[in-house]
Amino acid sequence: MNRHDEKIQLLAAALYEVRLLLGAYLGSNNEADESIREAAHLSYALHNEAEAVSRGGDFDLDAAIRRVEAIEKILPGSTVSKRVLGNRNAGDQPAQHDADGKASPAIA
């Protein structure tokens, strides 16, 4: 396995772990802070893909994108899919965010 694959697998394993840690914050009626709920739903939306990649597998990108977009149906007012996906049709890259959640220029 090359270093690039090792990096991808590490990130995928971490995302899967985040999903486990935030599982209690899923649902549209949860009273937690919005950012915690968005993180819970985002990690839940992609946890199967993360597990597949961490085991050296692959996943359906279009299906993963649809799951990320669906978060806004569960959490009305959320813009997490726009922040993560950017404007895919226009070829934009997702916005990068600092520790306070403020958008910063995309990193090339």
C-alpha cells in the first residue's frame, strides 16, 4: 500500500469513528447545537463509504453526494451540503472552514 492510500484509509477510519461518537446527536428533534447535529448527520451519511475505503474498497460517489444533500431535508436551514460539496455543477471546490466554522479560501 502506498502512502496516499494509507492517508485515505486513516481519514476514512477517523470519519467512521466520528460517526460512532456522534450517533446520539442524530435526528431532526435533537436539542444539541446545530453544528454538532450537522457533524453527526454528515458522518452518518458517509460512514459506510468511510468503512469501505478504510478496508481498501470503493464506493458510489453519486450515492454519497445524494446522502450528503439529504441532510438539509432532515435539518431544515442547514447548509452543510453546500459547504462540503460546493457547487458541483459549476466545478467549484468545497469551501474550507477555520476552527470557528468561517469560510476561508479553498486550498489547492
